[in-house]
Amino acid sequence: MLRDRIGKELLIFDGAMGTQLQKAGLGAGDIPEELNIEQPELLKKIHKSYLEAGADFVTTNTFGCNCLKMAEAKYEAEEMLQAAVKNAKEARREAGREQDAYIALDIGPIGQLLEPMGTLTFDEAYEIIKKQIMAVKDQVDVVLFETMSDLYEVKAGVLAVKENTDLPVFVTMTFEENGRTLSGNDPETFVNVAEGLGVDALGVNCSLGPKELKPIISRILNEASVPVILQPNAGLPCLEHGETHYHVTPEEYVEEMKGYMEEGAAIAGGCCGTTPEFIRQLAQAAPKMTAPRAVKKKTKTSGPTQTVVFGDKVIVCGERLNPTGKKKMKQALLDERYEELVVEAIRQEEAGAQVLDVNVGLPGIDEPETMKKVIKMLQEVVTVPLQIDSSSPEAIEKACRYYNGKPIINSVNGKDEVMDAVFPIVRKYGGVVIGLTLDEGIPLKAEERFEIAKKIIKKAEEYGIGKEDIIIDCLTLTASAQQKEVKETLRAMKMVKELGVHTVLGVSNVSFGLPNRPLLNRTFLTLAMEAGLDLPIINPLDKELMGTIDAFHVLFYKDIDSQIYIRNQSRETIKKEPSEKTSFGLRDVIMHGLKDEVEAAVREKLSQKEPLAVINEEIIPALDDVGKDYETGKIFLPQLIQSAETTKMAFEIIKGSFALKEGEEKGPVLMATVEGDIHDIGKNIVKVVLESYGYRVIDLGKDVKIEDVVEANRKYHPKAIGLSALMTTTVASMERTIQALRADGCQVPVWVGGAVLTADIAQDIGADYYTEDAMASVNLLEKILK
Amino acid sequence: MIKKAALRYLGYGSQKASQQVEILLDECIEEIKQTAQPKAAAALFHLDHEPLCIHETGDLIPGKQMEELLADCEKCLLTGGTLGTAMERKIKMYEKVNMTKAVVMDAAASAYLEVFCDEYEENLGFPDRTYRACPGYGDFPIEFNKKIAKILDVSKKLGISMTESGLMIPQKSMLGVVGIGNTGRKKNCRDCVREKDCPFRKRGERCYEIE
């Protein structure tokens, strides 16, 4: 069995396929997979040459053999997959290696970028890969994902293997010289996420030569608990007169690889530029057994491009993505205005949060679906790891499936039924799980909480979840209600730390019902950190609280030479107090886009005038002046937007102090960048400027499916619909969207804009209006929605 | 250079930007340097004429302007460049919390990509070459992007993915064709494919000084 051999015996993979095919006459732009059917003898010959050189694996010639990439091929992807496996099997038989060599189904990147950057959804990626696997799964010994550059795609792939077969799965990613993949994943994040998903071996291929890969290989060997596979290129690719060449000789290649095998690499082979001669020399030089590696188990959570390691320092988890006690966020969730959560997330990240708790639990909403949507939106712009906070196993599972990384899962407790529901999810997708030390209620004594912690750890082990993937929450009690027990939490935490696990606490619970809560919070935080708290869940926008952590790190010799403290705190002391008064009037503040001064200016006006008068007599005239200046070329786009954003802030302050009556808010208007188009900065500019004029804009985003626009029109009853498209190719999709709206009986005026559009085209595709830019959109709506 | 181009993309012609915008632009360029992962690739091909096509792959290069541009060239380079996904993420992030900065950064990143691709091209060792022509300009159809993407294998090499409609992701990416040979066609406004319908020139601005 292959699984019995990997990690023990040192196994040899084959070398480059493309290089061999190019030698045999494959041209640029040709489809190598077609040769599986057209030239089986050539393929068999190449496979055999590697087997005879000493390779233990035959990699099928199926790198790009998915239905998307093969759309223009002469044959169906399935046919080419089956032919490829047949060639590999026959080669293995002819080489007399049926007993000890393995067929690896080769799967390269799909070739389309996944959401959120790209347009391919996670589910679509999963289905594409699943098709490849299902075509040949009974005839191969292992699935190899190679040259991967997007960890999210790796996740879709590994799940597609695991949910449909029992085959072992190997994953290699390709890294750039800056130590990251093209999607920004670093080696530690790759290892953490792939191990969490339960891959059988992982490593690096392609990228660079074995020498240049040294820093990346070392990082992988240091982190990976599973066997490591290495398949570098034959050196750096050199472009000579337009052609790619590799200059490393087999001897040089093997010399470098020997070092890695001594350090514990378990599987070695080659990528671009390597030949059977490389593999022959590699097999000869390789030791029979894999050298042992000692890898320290660590608690690690990962976002898409970065990993947070628990250890010496306190890690801040931002608490603010949680509707509990937050009226505004509750309403945003109910109205599906998830953008507001995204903004809150960015603010917390900028303030120094290293992990963000995400809780969308509200009565009356579909929590699993909402969780999925919010996680996807956060992933687009937030890079810190997320902590999935829910009591619903369905919501946790959805979040874990669509999350790009290895999340923290908040939480299980000492109840068996809760652990039995959540631990399988943690095991399947990979995650670090928080265990609350409560079962039927919160035990008062530290000893009882300690017992529950032990129970959780033991039960997790039964599910194959190690201690490093558990964080224990000893539960903060409220001083106003259970004053006597507050210090039991600290005592329990000290005991729990002895079990070798990390700890978490929601800090601000301590101060409910008492005045000057921040004082209690930071005092409790200080005591808790001393007692061993690793992950305080706090408000990172509270600078004093954050400063307390900086100070703690200095005093406990965790911030060597006080570097972080000095960086953060010297900035604090020189920062001037926010001015309560401004020397500018509101009109000037808006005209010049002085965001820092807008609050003071609005409050000053509100003390003199009615809110509506502030809007009509101050804001609107100022905006009109800005608009005129823009139209006459006195100011330009950045200033227009700056003024618009400032005005938007002014509106929010005014709304905060009184509710706009029916009819005082303009709109709503619906906006979308049409299906197939991902350039939405133009639409976003129009949106900001419209909002500054008091319009409520429902923004459907980019690449919006036609049916979603139709449905949104039914749901929101907008006064106008704005569509944007950048290219001639997506104007067609704009036309179809308008047709679908009209077919659905929508009578609302539709206005369109975008780089290639003109008034004539707008008319041709059935739009009511065309606007050239953001100001023109305002002028249009002011006119037609009067 | 980057600054000047960025300001032009933002609509500033001969007018001076306000100090506020200047400072913001400097800040953006600094952040772009920290964030972008510029990467480029190129490959050399022979050209066949009448009809104009890439000899090795047989792909037709459509458009009258390309015929004129490459009339005297026996070879061409296909090139691709990108600033990577981290740049994309950064601009998206600013679109959520600071649209002004997002707009300025978007323009600055476009300018940065342009300069990066110019430098890459300069160092490929072909002193005699035409300017870079990119699909989507003039009558060189945007669909040709897909051909270049496939031939250069940019999804693997550069992480550029093509949507069905022929758009590139990350957005700050470039694919182009450069003729090899001394044709006297340098980058300038007179020889530009958009000479007659250039939006900048309509506003009395120009991208290149005419030699």
C-alpha cells in the first residue's frame, strides 16, 4: 500500500513531461493532452523512460485536462483523461513495475481565478475537479495537485478527492522568489491549511531551481508534520531570444536535492527542464529511507495569505462583528447590508486585530447562508484569520467549507452532543476549536471548569483532533452579578495552561452593569494575561486596551527592546487630540473634503439649525458648487470623491441625531456591474457620489447575474436602476439584463454607463438613459426622480 | 513618470493637482511599491504576412492597425505583465473604506504597471522594436487577449486569468504584442493606434512627446 510506504521509504517521482513533449515537437499553444489519444506510444515511451530511471510514480499527462481548459481541444476531457491513464498503466506494465510503482493522476490549476478575485465560484471549482477525478478514480493510485498557486483552489480539490474517493492526495504549490504563491499564500499558510484538510503529502514543485528554493523548502520542512514532496525545476528559467531554457545539470540538481533528503524530504522528483537522466541520478543518490524530522506541534490559524502562530505573545481577536447589543449591526444584517460588516472588519484589522470573530446569529435570518455570504465578502479584503462564532453546527460547517484558510471555531462546550456535532467538522476541514468550560451551566469553581477542559481535550483526541488545535475558554463572569467568582476564571486558566493548551476569554463581559467599563476591562485583561491568557476577544478600537497589551509585552519581556511598544506608543503621544472645533464652516469642509473636520462642523451647525435646514442650506449648496467645479474642470475626480465621502459622513452624523422622515431620503436606486464584468470601480464612484446627494443605493456588486438583478428589482422596488459595463464584450450582457428586466414587467428607468458606452449604444440596447460620469448620473436622477 | 501618468489618468491635464492630491498620490505609490508583486513574461515568435499571423501557432493577428505596425517586422514578442492579486485586494479594500484613495491608487497602479512593463521590455535585449500594442485599443480586438494568454500560458506563469468576456484578472495586468525590427515606430502620439480617437488628446493632452 502506498500509504504505508510514504514518509518511511524515500520515494522518487518522475520529471518533466512538458519538456519531453516539446523535444518531440509540441509547439507553443498546442494542447499536450491531445497527444494522449494521438500519440500513445510517445507518452508510453516517456513514462517508461522515467520508470526505468528509477521513478516510483508515473504522473499522467493530464495537467490541464479539465473541461474549461480543454474547451477548444479536439476531444472531450474525459476521453483524454482515460487515454492518459491507460498510457501510464501500460507503460508501468511494460516496465515490469506493476507491483511497486504508482499512477498519479495529475491535476494542475483550473486556469480561472476563483472568487473573490476571480469569477469562478468555489462550488464550480469543486465540480470541475470532481469530474476529472470521477473519470479515472478507480484506475489511479494517488491524486496529485501540482503547480497550484491558489490555496482556495487546493481546498476545493482536496475536498473533491476526499468526498468522492479513498485515494491518497498529494499537493504541491509553486512559489515565487518573494516566498509567496501568485495568490499570495506563504509556505506556513499552505502547510497549515493543507494539513488541516488531511492531505497525505505536501510540498513544492516548479517555481525555481532547487538552490533558489532553499528558503521555501526549509520553511516547509520546519512546519509540515506530513511527508514532504519536492519537485523543483532544473534551475531558474532563462529567456534567451524569446525561448525558455534551464541550465542546471543533473549533477548540480542532485547535489542540492541530496541536502533536502538528508533534512527529511520524503518524496523527490523534478519539474520543468528535468529529464530521465535527472531522475536516474536522483534515484541513485537517494537514501532508501526518509530521514526523520522533528516538527513541533503549534497552534496556528490561517487566513488566505497569513498564519497566526500562538506562542509567546498575546493575540488580539476583534469582537465587533457580532450583532449582540449592537442595534446598527443587527439592522445591517436584517437588511443584508453586509458591506457594513466588511467596513467594520477593515477598521479592526487596521487597529491591530490579528483574528476577527464573526457572529451573524440573529433570530429570523438564515444563519448558515448569511455566514457563507459574509465570510466570502470578508475574504475579499481582509487577510487576518477569521474566528467562526456560532452555536449552529450547520452555520459552522458552511463557514468552514467556504473559508479560505484554517479558521478558529467558536465553539464547543463540555456537552457530548455539541462536541459530537462540531468535532467532525473541525476534523474534516481543519480548524482550531474553542472549548467553553461549561456543560449544563457554568461551574463556579475553578476545579470543575478544569475538569470540563480535560473532558473536551480527551473527546477531541477521540476524533483525531490534537491538543494544538484546541483553545480553552474559562469564561469571564460579570463582576456586577458574580463578583466572588471573577477570580475563579483566572485560577481556572492557570490550571488549564498546565494541560498544554492555549486559552481565550471574552474580556468585556466582566464589566457589564458597572460604570467606566473600559477601566474594569483593561484591569481584568492585565490580570488575565498574567494568568496565561493567549487570545483576548476585545474591541481593538479601544486604544487604551490595546496599549495595555503592548505594555504587558514589554513588562513580561515578550517585546524585546520594547520595539513594538515604542512604535505604537510614540505615535500615540505625538498624535494631537481630535479637534472639537473647526476653523472651517461646513460648506468649506465639504468643498475641500476635510473628513477629519466634518463631525465638528456638522455638530456646530446642528446646534444652530434644524437638521433639515443643515442639509438644504449648507450641504446641498456646497455639493452643487463642488459639482459645478468638477464639470467646469476646476477640480478633478479625486476631489469630487473626497467631497462626496465627506458629505456622506455628514449625512450619517445627521441621521444619527434624528430620523429622516419618509420621503426625505432619496431613492432607493439599484446599481450593478453586469454579469461577466468585474471592473466595478466606476460603478462604486457613482455610488459614493449619489450617496453624497442623499440617495439610498442598493449595490448588487460586480459580475451580477441577470436573474439577481431581476430579483432585486422585485424585492426593493427601486426608483431607477443603474448598470455599468466596461468592455464591448460585456455590453451584450447589459443588453440581456435590460431585456430580462423588461420581460419581468419592470417599468423603472434604467440608466447605463461605462468606458465603451455611448448614448447611441445605450439606446440600441434598450436603456432609457446614458450618463458619462458620476456627476451626470446625479444630474440625471435629480431630473427624472423629481 | 508614474506620477505624471497617474494624474493624467485621473483627468488632470495641464492643470496642477492640489497639494492634498499630490500627497495622497505619493502615499499611494509608496503603498503600491510595498504591495505589488510585479511579474512579467515574454516569448519570441516569427511573423507571416498577408495575412498577418504568428508563424509558430498560425494565429491570425487581426486589425488594420496591427498590419501597419508590424508591416516591416519578421518577428514579434508576445508579452504579459501583472501587479498580482495583493494589489487587487488592496484597491478593493480602499474602495470599501476610502474611495478617494482607491481612485488615486487605481490610477497610480495603472501607471506603475505601464512603467514596469516598459522596463521589462527594455531589458529583453531587442533594441529595435515597435511600441507595445495591446488588444482592446483601436481595431485590435480585445478577444486577442485570449490568444496571447493561451500561447504565453499566463495563467500558470503570471497568475493572470481570463474571463469569458476577455477581461483579465487581476485587473492591473497587461498583454501585448511588440514587433521586432527597426520600423521607426517608437512610442509617440503620432504613431499611436488611437491617434484619431484619443480621449486624452481631445482634452488637449498627450501621452508622449512627439520626437
